[in-house]
Amino acid sequence: MSLAEKQRAHFKVTVFTMFLKGRGEAALEFIADLISVVVFIFLFYWSLRFLPFTHVTLSPALRIPLTCISSSLTLCFFLAFIRRLYHAVGNAKKMVKGFNPDINPKA
């Protein structure tokens, strides 16, 4: 999940960004990033709340506590939050100073 956030490979609808360029596109992506940040914070919080319930259950095959497996969710949501926050800051910078895709296509 964190790698997909880094490469921005998650599914997204681009119908609105097709018609926007420059600051408008960056603003729309910034709003989407903020919504995602809020969702990841929510999921991270609830994954932390879920962890205490998993230490009493053992996995059927390996007989290890499910906390080992469930903690990967917590780490996943935290790393995805950090990556999405990084992208939100980048889009905020594009909104402030403007963005010309012809000059810098990878920015």
C-alpha cells in the first residue's frame, strides 16, 4: 500500500483533472490528498484500537499471535498516511507557486 502511494498507482478518477491544468489541477489533487489523509488517520486509529483484541487469538497454521499479522495493517496505514501527506504538501506547493506542465512534466 505504501509503495502504491509512493508511485501514485492507486485507482483514481481523472475525469475532472482532464479539464483542469496548472493550479486548478493541483488544487483538486490537494483536496483529494487531504481526504485521503483523513481516511488514513481514521484507519490508523482504528487499527491501533483493534490490536489488543488480536493478541488472544493464535493463527491456525503457525500458532503465533495474530497481533504479528494485524500490526502490519497499522504499519501499512501509517506509511500510506505519510506518503499521502508528502503528496499533499507537493500539491500545496504547486498551488502556491503555480505549475506549468510543459516546463516540468515530472513535478
